[in-house]
Amino acid sequence: MSTFGLIGTITSDYITDDSGPRYRGLGGILYQAAVLCGLNEDVFLHANCGEDLRAEVEPLTRDWKTLRRDGLNFAPGAGNRVFLHYSERLKEREEVLESHVPPLEPAKILDALPGFDMLLMVFNSGYDLALSDWRSIVEGTSRPIWLDIHSLVLAKKLHVHREYISVPEWRDYVRGVSYLQANRQEVASLLGHPERWPDVGEISAFVHEAFRFGVRAVFVTMGKEGVLAATPRESRTLRAPVADWVVDTTGCGDVFSAKTMQLLALGVPVFEAAEEGVELASRAVGLAGVRETYELALNSEGR
């Protein structure tokens, strides 16, 4: 058993597609927590959540025996209410944020750092943690850190579609982390051209620049095409098995990261760990929600 620190935000997701409403439930950092707890790993959750969601969060996670909640804070109000729309006409989903919680304070996280075998940071909303506080956390530990860029590349706007924006300071977020995760749209924003996806050469240049800042491995998720996994010596495209049935793709990248980092913490080589992560994520598209994700991990082979 390993000990993981998870930093992010708990969200309330409202998911639609062109046919209408599809799913409503909790999300955000709970996806990674569900996988790691289902795999019987110790998880210390550091997240802010709206008080209005307490009545959902507590029953949902009650049976997650390895979840530590000392770093879970409930802020007044609705918390992070997120509306996600999927459409065949879109390269990426559309997102509207109706409300959000304040950024995390780093004090509890800094105190807990010595007890973690590995740390995961996900910018679930973009409001999760101030850059200066993130830097104090990165510089406060020698443990491996996994960073998922995610909503850091979305404009900080409420009640309207959040367009993708350039993030010229992305190197300040990446410097000193061990593992970096982003999808193609997020890479485009980091490179300064969110209006178009990067080509192969641009992705390669981005990956190699990340290595200059100490990153050991980069994972660029590509939906149905799988994941580009790269180390300073080698890169491979890991293809996702064809899913028999697709219910919801929300959280699949989270399943990938949680399973992959669990194996990395055990000393499994990067590409082998990522292959297992891709396999579990491909099974996650056949279900919807955090509860089902926990059951998937709980019943997975090799847990």
C-alpha cells in the first residue's frame, strides 16, 4: 500500500449532449480518489467543496476505507457547479462554471507532505490553488508529483462558455514536477495557440521543453486515439482498446492518471504503468459517475 496526497476540487457536474440531459453527479478530484481507494491505497484528500454538496459527498465516500478527509473543507454555498456539453461538432467539450469555491490554503498540505509517497495536483476549476502556493508545495517536497493541467487553460469566467486561453506562465506550474498530464487542447493553450490543436512536431517540442524543467514523463491524452507517453529516452502512443459501449467519457483521464501513478509508486516502469492506466480508462467509458468508478477499481484485476 502506498500513500497518496490528492489536491483539487470537488465539483457538481451537469452533463448534456446534443440529445439533451445525460448525467448529473459529483466529480472533480473524487474520480482519482475513487480509483485509488478502490485499489486499496491510502488517500489524503485536500480539496474544497461547497457546503451544499456535503449531503452527497459524505454518503458517497463513507465506505472508502482508505480515504483520509482531514484536508477536506466545506465552504458556504453551492461550490463548483459545472455544466459540461458534449457534441460531435466540437473538438473538446464546452464548459460553463456557475459558481466556485475559494482557493485552497497550503498550510495543511505543507504539513502533510512528509507522509506522502506521491502527490497528485489537478486544476479541476482553475481557481483551485494560487500559483505562489503551488510553488511552495512543489519546493516543499522531494516526493514525486503528478500534475494534471486540466482547467488551468480555461478563462476564469462564470455563467458563460469558458473559452481556452494561452497560459504563458505554464513553465512556472510545471517546473519541478515529475509527471505531467495534458490533452491536445490543453497543450495548444500552453503553447500559445488555443485556437488550433498542435501538430506532431509541436507536441514533441512541448514534451522536450517539459523535460528541461525536470519532468520525468509526459502524458498527452488523445481520446479514442489513446495516450502519447514520453520519457527523455523514448515516446510511445498507447492505443486504447475499442470500447463495446460508451456511456460517458467524463473522468476517463482521471482514471488513467490514478491507475498509472499507483503503479509508478510501486516501481512499475513508465510505459507498462501507462498501458495499464489506458486499459482501465477504456473500461471507464462504459459507465458514468464516481460511485461506478470506485466499483470499477474495486473489482479490477491486479488491484
